[in-house]
Amino acid sequence: MLIVGSHLKKKKLSSLIKDLEAEVGKEIDYVIMSPEEFQYRFDMYDRFLKDILERPHEKLINKLKI
């Protein structure tokens, strides 16, 4: 799971992810980035982001329009 946002509370996100893991019954891998870090890595054709964005995925909220 890729989470991009500013002013995110990592402790609350971690708790939310743990709840989701319990609900689905498996571990969820996730990464948190600031919008600036995401944009920098996107502009640099970062392989990690490229792999995520080129594979089938669902966007929950897409304010960056990517």
C-alpha cells in the first residue's frame, strides 16, 4: 500500500493498518511518503514507484491526479 500525504500521524496510521491486517487475515506492506518526496521520486522515474503505478491497482483518493 502506498500512502502519500502531508501531516499524517504515523501512530494512527500504524494502528489502522494493524486493524486492516486483522480484518483481512494477512500482513499488509505499506510505505508512507510526503507529497514532495512522491513528486520528486515520480519525476526521477523511481523504479519503486514505477513498479507500483504500472501494475494493476486501486486508487482510494487521488488528489495528485496520477
